Amino acid sequence: MNLRDLEYFVAVAELGHFGRAAERCFCTQPTLSGQLRRLEEELGAPLFERSPQRVALTPFGEKALQPAREALEAAGRVGDLAKTMRDPLAGEFVLAAIPTIGPYLWPSVLRPLAAALPAMRFLLREEQTRVLLESLRSGSVDAGILAFPLETTGLETVDLWEEPFLIAAPAGHPVTKSTPADLNALNGAELLLLEEGHCLRDQALEVCALAGALEREGFRATSLESLREMVRFGIGITLLPESAARPEEGLALIPFRDPPKRRVGLAWRRGHAREAAIDKVAKALLTSRG
């Protein structure tokens, strides 16, 4: 048994799919499947129940999952310590963000990061919330920018800023007649939302529940850019975080009088040996917001 075996096991357990787990682990599906078969033979018990419809943990797999995560976290801490002994403010630093934050933040944050940590080489990634949380715990990501609240066992967090939501509607849509809008302007409306896996979808659903709005059935976008284009071409309305709400022809952006907001923060593994660098990263992120 080695750490790579445990990484494969945790990835399949969390994603419930061998193909997606292979993509996350940067290997082929046959390699991942074969290695997990060998791990099961070594352990003398199956970790997964396999069927054409789904992949599920066996009772033994359920009990083995947490120790496997803990082993990966411990290995990550050893790696952090080695980096710190060389130079805690130099070397590679993997900074990730969820897809509804990253594309809108990266252009403004690169210069402040370089100024704060000139000897550090930043690797920027985008991962959906569940995957990013696991990447933080396993040590493959040093720090992550997420939208809270979240379950953050084993992680340290710091709030960075709050970001208001706006209504995005086709030009001339009835909701554009009153600006700023009250939340009840969405009462009875059907909103276009992101697909499962995006925490922004969950936050938008919470706003829908408060406003008496509904999700438009049969439509789930893969990105905020897809949502924007669908709205711009008259298919419906949605909610956009302020950072993604740039003006475009055919698109109306309506602020709320008392806007719902999402809380953006930075997370890292508890006990991370590069906390001095993480503190500088957090300050640079705040600088990027002006």
C-alpha cells in the first residue's frame, strides 16, 4: 500500500466515478482501476461495490475512508515541513479558487501576489467546492478561495470580503423597471441556475427560497459565462455575483436595495507549515480588491 493507492481510493469514494477520479488524479482509468483492485487484494477485502449504474463504498470501504484521508493529510504536512525548511516564502505555492470566483479574481491578484512574495511561484487552479476542500486536506493545494459557510473540519479559514448579488436580466425585461430592486421583485420568477456541484447554485437557491422564486426546469448551466449568455439572448433571468456582473449589450444588471451576499474567504489545512506565506497571500488578495 502506498499514498498513491490511498489517493485513488479517496478520489473514487468522493466522486463516485472511476473516470472522474482518474481525471482528478491525472492518470488513466485502467491504471486507477487496476491499482485499486491490487489494493483490495492486498487488504483482503473489497472497498467498493461496482455495478454499471453506480460505484458505492462497501461497509469496509466506509470505515477505511477516514484513516485514508488522515494518512494523506499527514503526508501533506511532511511535504509542507520540507518546503518550509528550505524557505517558507519561496518555491511553489498552489492557490486554487472555485470556478465562480477564480476567473474574475486572477487578473487582479497576480501583481499583488508577486509584490508580496517575489520568490514564490504561484500555480493557480480552479476546482469545484467539494474537490477543492479535499485538495486542501490532502495537501495538493496550499490555500483555497471559497464561498462560505462550508463544513471545514481540519481547515483554518479567514474571511476576505462579502460580495453582493445582482439580478441579471435581458434588456427590457419587466424586472428591470425598478432599480434598485427589492427581493420580492423575484417573487414567482423562474431563475436560470448552475448545475449541481457549484456552491453558487446552493446560494442562489437560498435566495430563491427567500424571494419566492423558482428554478427554471430543464436548464442548468455549466458556468457563469453560459448563464450570462443565456440571459443576454433573452432565455431568462439569473443572479450574478458582483465580480461577474460586467455590463454588456442586451444585458441589464439590477442591484438589490438590500442585497443578498456571499462571503468569500481563504482556507488552508490546519497546521500548514507555510502559514507565514498564507498570511501574505490573504493580505495580497485583500489588496487586489482595492
